[in-house]
Amino acid sequence: MAGNYITSENNLPEDPAGEETRLQISDAQTKEISSVRARIDTNPDNLTDPDILTVVKGPHENTEEEWYIDIIETDEADNIDVELLEATMEEIEGQSTVINTRSKEVKTLLQYLAEKGEFQSVSEASRSIMLQHLSENYPALVREYIDLKVQSERSDLAEELHEHE
């Protein structure tokens, strides 16, 4: 068994034993996060090429359970510069969320869609169309962003709960 990976119980489907699933894992040594298609089980004999998968549980994720993982495929998210994405998320946190394209053409088309009732406003049209485009053309980036955002919110909540113990 070459690899040692970690995931949160929250990343697992309801009954994952032996079933093919998609989940987010991190390498125990490098802490690199990957989205994978894999089979997981509590018994390594049920898998073809098992690696150790530590599943962290509990409100503070301080309880560990040993599972095994057979990675079938690593998503294209490996090409995402996670450090750059995290730095960008932190940088944007304190900034305005207004995006300005400075384009009469784009504003005209978005305003038209709002006037036709396709969207409630130019802002909603802009957000919806951009998010749809990003989801369709950059799915790995969107998944990585969602994973980082959830991980950040989970950490913030765990810290807040831990302060009130």
C-alpha cells in the first residue's frame, strides 16, 4: 500500500462500502487535495489496489476511522493551482464584488434579457450566465472552489464551536 489519504466523513456517500463514488481526498503527506473517482471499503481485501484512507469524523473532526481506497481516476482538478485559488479567495474577501465589463454590447444584451423577463435584473443575468459558462467550461475549477469554500466555512465553524466549549 503506497498511498495514505485523508477525507472527512462529510465527503462520503451514505453507504460507500465497495461502491464507486466521487470524493475529495487529501494526501496525508503533502496535504494536496484531489477529487477522485474511487471505490472505498473498510476491508482492503474487497479492493483491487487499496491504499489507506483515514476518515475523520465528529464535530471537530478529531475522531479517525481507518478505511481503504482504490483510486480509479483523479479528476482534472490536479491542474488547478490550489495555492493561487486560495490566495485569490482571500484577496477577494475584502473587496467589492462588482464586476465591470465596460461593454455597451454586453450590457445591452443583458438588459434585453432582463426586459424580456428571462432574468429579474441585469445583475442576475450576468451572474447566471457567467456561472453557467464557468461550470460548463471550467468544471474542475468550480469544483475546487466549492471544496475550498466548504472547507474554509467548516474550519471557521469548528473554531467558533471550539471557542465556546
